[in-house]
Amino acid sequence: MQRFLIERDIPDIGAADAIRLRSAAKKSNEVLRQLGPDIHWVESYIAGDKIFCVYIAANEDLIRKHSEMSGFPATKIHKVNLKIDPTTAGASNVGPIPVGHTP
């Protein structure tokens, strides 16, 4: 499985109320159930007219399929190769940590 960061352009999403956000999450979850165990929604962040979503999936095609079926645009899809976080500063190995690796 691979980790992906999806950028979605959705006008006025930053002003969405709880009902709209709950409805969007419900729709996404329904599509995820239909697509099966090879795709998982981790979390999303809303900033202005964009949503940045973190997904784990077997491949980018599943991300695109979810976008098509849910109606949520996948404006940009980035495969995450490496990560750094505060623990990287004290890690014994030098450089970023491969995604999925726990130091």
C-alpha cells in the first residue's frame, strides 16, 4: 500500500457547515466501502477553497476511481515517498524516514 496526498479544489469548502462536511464524509465512506479494502481515507485538512486529503491505497488508479465515484475532484495527486516529523531530529539514521517505517 502507498500513501497519497490529494489536493481537491472545492469552491467555498472553507465556509462549509457541519451538515455539508458530514454529508461529504458519508459519501466518501460509502464509495470507499464499494471500492474495497485496498483504499483507506486517513484524514483531510480544509484550507480556503481546498481540501488536502491523506489516503492509503494500492495505487493511484483507486484514488482516481474514488474521485470519479464520489464526485470530489482530485485536482492533484501526489504519491508520498518519504516523511519527516519531529522524531526525525533524534533518529539514528540520517535523512527522512520511508513512509510506513516506524523508527
